[in-house]
Amino acid sequence: MITLRLGNRHHKDITLLHELIEELRKHPKACDEVWFASEYGFAPLDVHERSARLMAEAAELFEQLNIRTSLQISNTIGHGEYMKSKDCSGLVYEGSNAEQMVGPNGECAAYCFCWNGENFRKYTYRVIQMYASFKPHSVWFDDDLRSGNHYPVEYGCFCSACIEKFNKKYETKFDRTSLVHEINYGDVLWRERWIEFVREGVGSFARMAAEAVRSVSPESFLGLQYAMGSYYSGCDVEHVLGAFHEISGRMVKSRPGGGFYNDHDPNGMLEKALFMAHDNAKTPDYVKEWRPEIENLPDVAFGKSNYGTCLESSLYLAFGNNALSYATLMNDWEPMSWHGKMFDMFEKHRPYWKRLSAASNIGKCGGLLLVKSPRAYRMPLSEEQAPFTWTEMNSVAGKELLRCGIPLCYNADRACAGLLLSDAV
């Protein structure tokens, strides 16, 4: 039930690794699973190979403690410009044939890539194979497996190859400028077709990633870390979750997200809980695990208190999730004894959390339904409006009502009444 997401140093620094193992030995009920993290960035294959080998060795030590070991693929398409601080020399170098992502204005993302790019896919396939070779219980894909928010490209991919592929599919002759104009201000039919084209491309990439896992570890479960903050690729992420289910043939795991990094304003927990409830309500039946991530970045004592961490955990379980994952150890800026105090509180809360998890397994959140249109992205734009404003998704509208003690939900079959906010009207 309780998973700790490790940094990508824990399997490489033997001293740090043993400090963590010893602390967990003192708190046997504080952790059921760890996620190892692949290298951030796009390093050469030999760098990934060495990291994967050390990961496999470290996994054996956790298995001896009856702590199951899983894997996080830290980046696929790319998180954005900050990746330049990492080793990206496996793809980013003069003369590289890796297909970089292009935005609607023609701007190129130096550290994010086109999901349709064959060279980029070959690199990604091999990297995933290397890390999944230790046969992790689950393989989680971080939240850059998405179509938007790849700084400086907010909406992708409008590279020449993607536009050519779109034109071939619909027998059209759009260039980048005319296509972007049509998506925003023309017949809504073209917007819908572009959304479907994007979903097909990202879904195909997800199938490739799942096939890479299956080729070396067919028993691994697959999971997606994500936060639905935009209508750019439709109203759900079933194009990715469905690809995972299709290839693995197993139930799929979901880690809904949303940033809440300290507890200076506890109301932020309510907003994140509602954000996740929105995402969970849209998951298909083959998703059986909802594991919110409690993010205590940057993992320092003045960030989020142990009490706040446990309160947040209880709240998210009460909002329909049935397991927990923590980004509390990704940076080792505090002594392991500080983390030990948090583990101690995890153990004390565990019986309560198990009861909340059991309730989430057999029920759904109810209350006042926040009505959302499944086709909100069809809203027409006038020429005076900024392009892509139709992508805006307000997943936490009405959150102020939570502070009044009014339960809110997105599950229509559990609602006592519906609330029509202005955007839904």
C-alpha cells in the first residue's frame, strides 16, 4: 500500500542505499514497495546500462526485506528546458538524427522530442528494455508522456513530418500556419481531427513503450503518472492507459497528480484532492489502482511537516484513492534519521489508511456533481481570442464549496445533485 519513490542516486551510492535499508528495517510497516528511478535526461546508452545494472543489484537487497521493487521511467518525451542540466548527450548533439518537438509557431524544443519520431523511438525502446530487465513488479511512466507542456513547446507536435502525416491521412494540403489557424478558428471538425491525430500518435508511442517492457518483463504491471490539465488531447488519457492494457493484458495503474509541495496553505490539499478525483472518475474499468503521489519536494524540513504529510495521505485516500506513493526521498538533503521520523508516523497511520483503502476498493466518491462536458474542447473561438484557449480545463471549479463542508464529486452515478457552473452551461 505504501510506496517510496527513490531518487536516481539510491541504487548508485552504496552508503546512501544501506542507510535507507537500515532505516526501513527499523520501520517494517512503513514501506511495501520502492520505485527506482531511471536517469533523468537523455544520456548515452552505456550510462543507462550501468545505472540499470546497479539498480538490479540494489533491488535484491530490498527484496530480502520483503519490499517489492518497481521502476519509474523518469522521462520519455521530455519534461522541458530544465533537462539541459542533465546528461542529454545521447540524443542532443550536433548532427543528431533525433526528431525534436516543434510547436505551433515553429519553435523547436531542444530537450523534448516528437512521439512519432522513429529514431527517438528506437532510443527510448532500448532504454526501457535496459531498466525493465530486472523484472520490476510495476513499471511507471512519468508525466512527460503527454502531448503538451514541453517547454518551450506548449502544444505539440507540429514538425514537418507530423503535418505531412496529418495531410496524408485526410488528403489535405495544410502548412503549419494554416493548420494552426484551422484548429483554433476554423471548422471545429478539424480541431477534433487534430485531437484524434495527437491521441493516436501518443497512444502509438505508449504501445511501443509497453512493448519494450513486455519484451523483457512480461509479468510487470504498467502505470501512468499524469495530471489532466488540458483538453489538448481530449477529455481523458485512455489513449495511453488503453495502450498499456492492450499490450500488457493486465490491469493498469494510475497515479493522478497535481503539485502541492508544502503545507504552508493546507487548502491546497483540497484543490489537489479534487483535481485527482476528476482524473480518477475518468479512468476505465481496467484501472484498479489509484495511487496519488504525495510530493514533498524539495524534501527539506521546512517544506512539509510529517503531520501534514500524513493528513494529506488520509485526505487523498478518503477521496477515492486506494494506495499511496511518496516523493520524499528523491533528494538526500536531510539525514536519514529525519526520514525515519516520517516512517514512524507512516506506521502509526497504517491501520487507518488500510480501512480507507478498503472503502475506496468497493465504493466511489459521492456528493454534489461538478458537471463537466465531455466535449468542452468544441467551444468555438473568435479571431480576437488567443489561440488554444479552448484547451483550458478547470478541473477544480467549485473547490471553495469544499471548505464549507459540501462534498464534491465527478462520478455521476454517485451524485445527489448536479452543479452547473458557467463553463458547463
